[in-house]
Amino acid sequence: MRIISGEKKGVRLFSLKKRKIRPTSDKVKEAIYNILTSVEDKRVLDLFAGSGALGIEALSRGADEVVFVDDSSSSLNLIRKNLEKLGLIDKSRIVKKDAIRFLKAEFEENFDIIFADPPYGKGFCQKVLEILSGKVILNPDGVLVIEHHKKEKLETVRNLILLKERKYGDTLVSFFRKIS
């Protein structure tokens, strides 16, 4: 795993020796950021953060802040270790919580971009869509990026429109925009 662009371009990230997580490949990560075009000055939420690769890339590309949410201590320790290595800990917040519970909680934060990369085939993607359609967590005109298995079909929900879908092997990346 490495950072592909921005201030920290080319830096290799620490990874877990045992593959308990499925990090976003550099190819998919680069494609996501090409579609987003810019994350500069944005607040980003990285749900089911795993390795933290998507959120760390956002920080390298100029995001104001990234909140990493995962319920795995080993994933969060890895993220913290990489943020410290890169000197980006002060622009980050790490939350140890189930991502669905985090979204359901009442809080006063808003984000410009939300990444969701849950375990494949467990129905979490649809739950994320349904929760976000009824909340104001995603700013108007904000973008939700969901990485999921190509066989997992997502049903449309109110307030979120599907902008694009891109397939990379077994991975499908769906981009949704918040509408008012």
C-alpha cells in the first residue's frame, strides 16, 4: 500500500501481516480520486476504515479533516501508526465504533465526502444508503462513495442519486450525490 498522489505521494504505508482486511487497491483508489477530482478543503468520513487507505489518501490530497470509523482495534492501531508516520494525526480523528451504529447516533457533524468500504456480501451498503437518506450527515451536494462486490445490487433511496458506477474486477464502486 502506498499513497498515490498529493503531499505524501509515494510513501509506503504499514499494513497488517495477516490479511484480515481487504485494502482498496491502488488502481481502484486512483480511479476513485480521478472521479472525485478534488478533496481539497473537504471534511471526509471513512466508514469501515480498515487500513485507512482512502482517508489517508484524502489527507495527502489536501482534505481538511478525516474521521476514521472502524470497530477493529488492529485496524485502528494500523491507521494511527500510519497517520503518525506521515505527521497527519492532527488532521484526523479515530473512532472505535461499529460504522452502522456510528451513523445512527445523533451528532452535529457534516461531511463533504463519505467513503464506505464494508465487508462484502453482508448488506451493509444498503444500510448505509438508507441511514444517510434520512440524515443530514452528508452535506448538500456531498458525495458518498461505496465500494462493494459487483453482485451486490443497491436499491435507490430518497435524497441520494446514483451518479456513476465503475467496475474493477469483482469490485464495483458506486458514487452517490446528496440532493436537497
